[in-house]
Amino acid sequence: MARLLYLHQHFSTPAGAAGTRSFALARALAQAGHRVTLATGQWQGAVTGLEGPFRRGAREGAVAGFRVVEFAIPCTNAMGLAARSAAFLRYAWRAGRLARGEGWDLVIASSTPLTVVLPALAAARRGIPFLFEMRDPWPELPRALGLANPLALAAMERMADAACRRAAAVVALSEGMAEIARARGAARVEVVPQGCDLDLFGPHIPPWRPEAAASHELLAVYAGAHGVANGLGLLVEAARELARRGERRWRLLLVGEGGEKPALVAAARGLPNIGFLDPLPKRVLARLLAGSQAGLLCLAPVPAFAEWTAPNKLMDYLAAGLPVLSNLPGEAARLLAGGAGESLPPRDPAALADALQRLAEAPARRAAMAEAARGLALRRFDRRLLARRFVETVESCLR
């Protein structure tokens, strides 16, 4: 039995609205007999499972068989860059103290933010091995979006190089990320993709629809961040195109939060076929997807996104058995080519409107795509099987 410190600033249980990958992996490590401590901050929409008071800026307790240490460091997508950067550095400092203060056998650093590698690197200087979990490739993504200044990019370059070169192993969420890790000098790279929670999402879940959705309307749902990288203006323009055509069968629902949401709401004002919801707890989101007819996967039209991204929302759509309409090329397009959805041009709202109309006119085709989506989730992305692969990688680092 090993003592493991899992660093993930954006941890949430399924009771929250944030991603639950680190919850599933920490639970699998605990079930394998390891003593796991997961250190987190306070991410927007996350629910850590802890309810007691904070003392000296932290609280802790047992969640699903492992220990959670939660720092009182709020962080949201709607924060400005300076405020988020400060939250990232505060977490790295507090996590660094934890990494130095107890006798760990291995540290797992889960990025983003990339600053999570700083306490892992500090632990490595004391002889404690670490595993680097690359969820998003930084600084590649902010550079592709033109969002970071040269000094910030240079600092991120040094952190990413050090993380990949010094880690006992790198776990990447896609083959594209794995290539980046190898190029940065990683000696060992394992691909463990995003997984589907087949218990939480699926056709067995009782459906729920918001009051604004009329009984005759088909629902197409986007559930995720509303930031620059998500390119959600495409969905607003597709709704506008459907309204222009007099198409009344579809309602688009955008669920989530982010810096671009106010502008999106303003752009959609007056459109009768689009709505916005605050982030939903995963269990409520599962009911919404069970009552919907399509999942929308959308990112800004940046060529680098084709192989670098691993959207968690795609896994939720597949697990729920929803046909997926996506503007992503690359890996996502290859997945959907088997019949689970349709890949569309990255900047073409009329093409998205066409695809929605085709789905409305062909219920049998919708049903076939839904079956293919759920089948893909069962065959390739069962989170329980992927968690076992992660546990095996961690244990090989210990050996």
C-alpha cells in the first residue's frame, strides 16, 4: 500500500457540475488499496463532498474512500487572467507545503492549470517520484489562441519541459497530447482517454426538460465552458439560421458558465429557439441529456484543436446515447465516423442548421445514431476499465 498525493485544483464529486475524472481515478486508486490524499481548490460548480468549516484556509475529510484536502482558493472561468493566475499560484504554494510535509511515495500532478507541476517538481527534488497527467497541452493551447504574453509563454514552456522530462510517467488524454509530451522529452507516455460514466449517464436515467422547452421541441444541448476557446458564437448563429428558415422543431440549450457568456446571451436576445442554463450538477445534467435528442460539440476553429483536445462533454453525450453534431476535425471526427454523429465544417452555422433539420426529419436515423453512440461508450470508453489502466500506470511508477 502506497501513500499517494493527487494534485488537481478543479476536483469535484458527481454532486457538482464540474468534471469528475479525478474523482473516479482517486476512488480507483483507493479501491486498489492505496492511501490517497487529493488536494484541491474551489472550482466553479465543483462539489468536493466536504462541509465543515475552513481552518487556516483549508478543510479536509474522507470522500469515497480517500482523503480530500480542500483549500479556500476560489477559481472560476469568468475570472480575469490576473485573478485566475493568482489563484493558480496560491494553490501551487499551498499544495507545495502539503507535498513537502508528509512522507509520500508518489505525487500525481494533474494539469491544467500547468502550475500544478510546481509542487510535484519540488517533491521530486526531495526524491519523491511523480506522475504528470496532461489534460490539456499548455502552453500550446493558449499560444494557438493568442491569449498569453511572451513572458507567460516562456514560463509555461519551462514548466512543461520540466514536467515531461522529470516525470516517472506522463499520462495523456489523447494521442496528440502524447506526441507533445514525447517531443518535450518524456521517457514514458501512456494514453488514458476521457471516460464515460455509464452508471450516471444513459437511457436508464429518467429524463428532465426545462420549463422553457415546449413539449413538441427537440433539444440540442451544449454543456461546458463558455470561453473564447469554445467558439459558441457558431451555435447562436445556427439558431438564428433556423429561425430565419422558420424551423420550429429544435431548441438549442447552452449549459455552463464562462467569460463569453454575457456576450452570447446578448447576441441571442430575441431568438425564440435558444436558451441558456447555469452549470448543472452532473446528476441533473444526466437527466437533461436523457430528455434531449442531440449533443453539440463546439470549439473555436483553431487547427491545433483537432488532435490536442479531449472534451469531457463528448464522453457525456456518448454515455447518454445522444447523436453528436460536432465542428471538430481530427480525433473527434474519426470517432463519430462510425455512426455516432456527424462532423461539420468548423465555421459554418448553415451546415449545422442543415444537420439539425436532417435529424428532425429522420427519427429512425436519430435512433440508430443514439445506439451507435451508446455502443461506442460501452466498447471503448467505460471509465471503470480506463481507471484500471491508470492504476496500473501509477503502480508501475511505484515499482
